[in-house]
Amino acid sequence: MEKREKTKERARTGTSKKGCIICGKEKDGFDVKEDYVIESMRWFKRNVTRNAKNYTIVVCKECVPQYRKLRARHVRSRSIYVGLGVIFTVTLLLASHGSLGALAYGIAMTVFLYLLSLLSYIPAVKDESKLNAFAVAAAEKKPA
Ligand SMILES: [Zn+2]
């Protein structure tokens, strides 16, 4: 059943290659969630740079600790950036006594900050609990 699903997916994407997002090697690992950022990157590659490699993006086992560190950093910086944008918007609104122009400017600024935070984009994996369980098990195996 699972094998059939895989074959189907292979047929759909036209490849069975998997690439690790951290080390860039062709390896199997934890599947990354295909969200809108990944989708737009794929679109960009396909239509703008025309070098779509059709890799399924994964996080290989060796890169799990590194991935968790980078992912946590990205999530944190994204909330800081968006938080700053919101504070900026509220400040503008208060200073301008609620002008629509200030609101539009604040929202544009927040979107811009959000896009900036995507420069360090590290996507989520499909099965976060599985990855975390693996990381904990790996950490326990190694004596600190
Ligand atoms: Zn890797």
C-alpha cells in the first residue's frame, strides 16, 4: 500500500530523487512540508531560472540536530520581525490618530519585514513529532 503510494508520487513528480535541505546531498530523510514558500520557490525555479531539479526536499538523519537549530532560529526571527511590524503599525496609527495611510504604510512595512525573515527560511517537516522523537533518541544514545 505504502509502496504503491510512493510509486504514484514518483509518477507525479517525475523523479524519485530526494535532497537534504541542510547539507544538499542526495539522501533520504524526513519529508519537508510543501508549503506556499516552497511552492513559490519551485515556481520561481521552474519559470524564472528554469533549472527545476524536482527534488523532494527532506532533512537527512545526520542533519536533524542542525535542522532543529536553524528551524528554531527561523521561527524566532520571523516572530520578532512580524512583532516589530505590528508595533510599528500600532505606533503609526496612534501617532496619526488612525489615518488609513498610516495603516497601509504599517501593513506594507510588516509584509516587508515578513519577507525579510524568509531570507533565512527553513521549512517545517511533515511529521514534526517523528523528527523530534528521532532527535531525542539520538541524543540519548550519545553520552553527553
Ligand atoms: Zn543532510
